[in-house]
Amino acid sequence: MIIVFACFLLFSLYLGLAKPNAFIILYLLATTKFLGFVDIEQMFVFGGTGLGMPSLNSVTFLTAFIQYTKKKVPWKYHLFIFCFLLFFLYGIILPVFLNYESIYQAFITSKESWTISLLLYLASYRKTLNERLIITCIKNIGLYLTFLYLFFIITSISPPCYYASGVFKAFYPTYISFALFLLHYDFQIGLVKFKKMILLSIFLFIGLMTAGHFSLVIGTATSLIIYYCVYKNSNFSVKRLFIRTIIIIYSFLLLFFSSNDFRETITTQVTIIATGEDDALKSRDSYNLFRLNAIADRPLTGYGFIHKSAPITKKYQINQNNRFSERFSVIDSGYIDLLIKFGSIGTSLYLLFWGYMIYKVLKNSTKHNPLQLLMAFYILQYFPVNFTWSVLTYSHGLVPAFIATYFILKKNITFQH
């Protein structure tokens, strides 16, 4: 297995240096566990630690840095990457400084943040990359994952790496959402006709719903609706917003009062959540209790990247036999995860860091192209989605977000159709 691992690293290094477009495709496929058939994280395990994606991110850093030193990279990339790396370094240094764990433990726990290497690579090779190829790849991944969800529902058959403990889980559902935004970009520039856009949008939305992340469905739908209401022609219009908002509200109310089944479903769900009777939310609250206790003790600065074996984790754990409560980091409560890592001060700065980039695009909509606007809306949906899924701190959210950031920062994009 060591030989296979070495061959994988050498192959990745070759593509990273000589074939940047192929390397980006390799990176994207690796995050999907190669479409569900090869999980390099489980394949390359040494000393109990999966080194698949960390090693690929290391190669990405290395090849990006080599090119980074040769080519002049615009300051806007420097600024974004530098700010993100500050949070990265804070998360590593803080727990070591406080004697909570070793630097090795902090470094290993930070591996989700290593995906910043992708943005560094995109910025370094921006003049040789084929962005049309990247867009097409992401759209196809989204369509593929949607097909797999539907195929599993019908046949109970799935790729081996997507099925475990009786549950089908594709990597990542965020690609389905991302594909939707890129599909609508292609529609905006005339590469996709209206009927095809509608059919593919419906297909992808069905994929999002079957993926089971309701917040992502709502976030994607809401962001796209706002885009078409306000920024369709990259021009803000209060009149257009008002008229279309009224139409949307009227349509919802018409459906609400005309359909008993729809009305009962909505009423029941709202009542369950409002009264705190939802089983999923209840279990999430119980799993997060020890994290909330930890946050209460260090509300301002947090703890940084804490390894599950660190003594500070054992101090607060309530149920050590539950896999959802074995570590400080949490994948299904994004803001709790942020508060654990960075505290209220760091979390505020981290959200401001992402929010300011989005604000600049949406405020000056006439100075930005449709792709930049759609990418800003894609990242914008992360703020509500992050309540129930840690898209701002885990790779399933960060990888698409960094690609979206690249499209935003590289204003003058030339596509090879």
C-alpha cells in the first residue's frame, strides 16, 4: 500500500506541475471519493490517520507555491488567502499555547482547512486554467450525484464508498447546489436553453431534497429566487423586487389554502420545530450540550483545533461512547463549531471575512458579471445553512466556496466553450 500511496503522490505531483486542468479534475474527483468507488482517505491510512486528502492538499500547496513564486498574483488573492490563513494559524497555535494538546494534534485536526490550497492553486495557475472545463465538471458531478440518489431509492444499489450502515451518503451534496448555480449561469449567457434549464433545475432540486439536507434546499432555492428577482440583469430594482415578492407570497398562500395536505404538512413541521418536539433537533441539542458547556467557559476566544484525544475534550465529554460526542468539532452545527474553534470574537471576524466579499459584489452589481453575482449568492446561502451543517468549516462546504471565490476574484474570465 505504501508503493500505491507513493505512486499516487507522484502522479498528483506530475499533474499539479504539468497539467493544471487535469489536476483540478483529479482534486474534485478525489473529494467525491472518485464518484463513490475509491476513497483515498480510507485507502491510505497510516498510524490510524487517513492521509489521502491531506496528502493531496499538501501536493496542491507545493505545486501552487512553486508557480506562485514565478508568477505575479494579484493582491486580492493575497488578501483573501492571507486572512484565511490567519484563522488557520490561530486554530493551531491557540491550543498549543494553552497546553491543551501537542502541535501535531492541532495540525492533524486542522486538515479540513487545508482545502485553502485549492484556492492558492487556482490563483497561481489562473492564466492556464480552462474555467469552462471546471464548470462542466462540477455540473456533471452534481447531475451524477442526483442520479445516484434517485437510482438508490429505486434499486437500493449504490457505489461501495457511498453506502455504510444502511445509509446512502454521496460526497458532496453541496456539489448539487453548486451545479444549480452554474447551470443558471450557463442559462444567463445563452449556453443552455430555457426548457433544458428548467428540466435540469427540477432534476437537481430533486437530488437536493433526496440528499436530506433541507436547509441546503431552502438556501439554494431562496438564493436563486432573490437573484432572479433583484439581480437578473446585474441591476438592482426595488420595483422588480416588490412585484415579484408579492407574486411569490401570493402563490404560496394560494397553495397553502387550496391544498389540505400541503397546509397540514407545513403546519405540522412548523409546530414541531417551534415547540422543540423535533427528534433530530432534540438529539442534536443533547449531543452539543458538552460543547455548549465548553463554549461557556471560553466564550470570547474559543479553543482552536482540538483533537478528539486531547485531555480538554475528555474534561467536557458527557457521553464518551457516542460518536457524535467524541470531539469538539461538529459537522451538523456550524455555528457551534465556529464558536468552539474561534470564540465569539473570531467567529464574528470569520463571518465578516466571508460576508464582506459577498457584500462588495452585491452592492456594486453593475460592475460584476452574472457568474460573480451567482457565486456571491451561492456563498450567501451558507450563512443560514451553517446552522444545521458546518459548510463554513468543513471541506464539503469549503471546496465549492473556494472555487466560487476564485470565480468572484477573477473578474475577467475567458471561457473556452
